[in-house]
Amino acid sequence: MDYLCELPNDASRRKALDTLPPTLNATYERILRRVNAINQHVQSLVARSLRWIVHHDRRILFTTDILCEAVSINLGDTRRNAEAVPDGDEILRWCSSLVRTAESGRCIELAHFTVEEFLLQIAENDGEFAAYRISPGHDDVELAKVCLTYLNLQDFNDQTQLSEKVTQQRFKDFPLREYAVHYWDRHARRHYGDAELYALVQRLLSPSKPNTLISWVHDWLPLVCGFLHYEDPAVMSIMNAAIAKASSLHHAAMLPLPEVSKWLIEAGCDVNRSGTFGTPLHCVLLGNIVYLAFYYDPIGSRIKLGYSDEQQSLVDIFLQAGADPNHYIRTPAGKLSPLFLGLSRYDKGVAMTLLAKGAMVDERCLALLENDLNNLGDPGKTPRRWNEEDLVAVIGHIKSENVEACRYSRFMDVVAQVDNRKGTDDRNETNDAEVTGHRE
């Protein structure tokens, strides 16, 4: 239809009807050939638009304003150029029948699922259409680079305090800001081998802790924490002081970013630097809820189970770099050790790694082990309970040097209880075997 409308008269349109492409793919190829016949700026606009429309994170409403801002960013930009932001109608015009306005009127979407299928099947070495090819891995890298370029803009290099008003104003004035703040890492993860992408991450998380990093933390907090007590001056004062004291390594640990953290340690960041957020080791063990740990019980119902591969790798990196496995973080629930945090997530690997590096079984840890051992097999008491084999393995990994003398007797009672369970299981297996043999 777009092609027919561009023709000068009815005679040309009737003739064109006789030469319309016979298939959808042929129709899409004809649209892209028209784009290729125009200038490079239009070609870039169409390619970028299609990439963002297909591969943006679906957990956010990706409005036309966000799309227009995203396609205007060039790698190497240092400031936002409002004149480079296209109008949504321009994207609709040049992408033609490949896209349409969504029913809500707020977004631009692919016109049909076959458009994505067509773009996915374009060969990487296709000399005519390769620029419009979409590829999940490649496109994640490109989207991550745009997000990081955006976060590193000098527009966000100002000194501000944590403020709901400031954050909301930034989201309003810079349409891509909220998306870039929240999703850059989702696009970048698993692609840090790309040198250009990694350099942009290093720039944001520089050991010097630039203002662009602080502004990202300010805008990221309400998105990951769900709520902040902006109305409480005392809480805001503590949060601002805590963010000011935390190093880039603390923030890299929360994400978590093993390779970036290793680079920061090599660059001189102190692996034992402590503050309101604890040390970087606490940050990786608690994740982003460490931001709330000074006024909110970070353990609660222990809703999360285990640690990701990245978190486990980061625990190893920190301990090898000399992180103190017995440094406490202060919370409303009391002083919590790294080992207690690991046990609270029912993670055998992390708990055993900490024990091997000298983590002590304090009162909280011992009480937790006693409770979990007593409640094994009772989902009503521990709905996210240990696997019995893992819990027994952790207890078996505890050496005498991990237990203070004042608690050693209680710990030996735990060991005896484990041995008793093993004996009972062995006897049950023997009895089962005898019954089976008798029946045979």
C-alpha cells in the first residue's frame, strides 16, 4: 500500500498491481530495497528501529518516545542531541509495512510475526539485507552499548542527592533513561568479551566512582528495591552517606559482575572496605537488597534459594583476594556474618567455600543449622528447606577450627544427630532389603 500511494497516478498504480510480490518475504525484500535506495541515515534508522522493536526487554512498556530516543544514540556520543531524535511518524514512514502503531497507541510494533521470521532468516553475509538482520546475541551487545553510552553521557555527570523528585524528572526529560538504568546489564550479561562493550562498563564502574555511576545508583534503587522511604529525612541521610562511602566494587558485587569486580580489585579497590552496605562480600551474598539492609531485615522469610554461578564465582574471587569471611554487617536483625547469609540461602557451595576460608560458626549459624536439621522433611516448617544430602555435607565440612570452644559441645551434638540420622537411614535400607529378599 505504501508503494502504491507513492505512485503519481492511477495508471501507474494499476500497472504496479500486476507486479506485486507473490509472497510475504518478497514483499519485505521490496520494502528494504526501497530503503536501500535512499540515504544511509534512513537505512540506519530502519535497522536500529527493527532491532529495538524485536529485542527490547518485554518487562517494560517500550513506548514510541523510548524507541525514538534509543535509535538516536550513536556510540561515542558524550551528550544527548535532541535534534537527532526522530519523530515516531518518521519511523512508521520509513519502516513502512514492516511495523505499525500498537493498539494502545503508545508503542510501535512489528506489523506481523512473519516480519520477525523474515529478519531472523537473513544471512549474515547477505550483501543486500545483512544490515537489517536480527540476531539475539549480536543485538543484545548493540542494545547494551547504546544503554551504556546513554548512562555515560555528561548529561548525568552532575552531583545530586538521592531524591524521588530528581529521579522522576530525569526519567521524564530523558525517555531512554529508565530503560537503560534497569536493563543495560540484562543485555550486556554474557557478552563482556566484546571489547567495546567492556570498555563502556569500565567507564561507568570506574574505580574513581564518577557521578554518572552515582546517578545510575540513585535511579536504580527504586526500581530494584520496590520502595524507598523518600519522605523520611533520616533514612535519606543514611542512604546518601552510604552510597557516598560505597566503592564501585560494592556496586559491581551487587549486580553481580565477576570480571568487572576482578578488574576493580586489580585497579586497587579494597575488597574489605566496609560501610552501611557491609563489604563487597556482603553485597554479593545479599544482592541488591543490601541497599535496604540498614532498616529492613535482609533475611526475612529467606525467599531466595541458592546463588547464581556469577555470585558463586564472585565469592571465590573475593575470598582469594583476601576478603574477611568473618566480617559482620549490621542490620535490624542484628550482626550477620557471611556464613550466616550463605546458610540462609541454603547454598552448599557458598557455605563450604566460606568454611574452607576460615568462616566461623557463630551463635546464629549454629542455631540455624540445629533448626534446619530438626525440620528436615517437614515442608510446613521449612517450605524452602535444605536438601538433606547438602545439609549433611555442609555440617560434615565444618572443622574444629571453624567452631569456637564455647560452642563446640553443641556442635558435636549436631554431628551426633547427623550420625544418628545416617544410622537410621542405613538400618531402614537394610530392613527394606531384607523385606524385599523375604518376599522374593
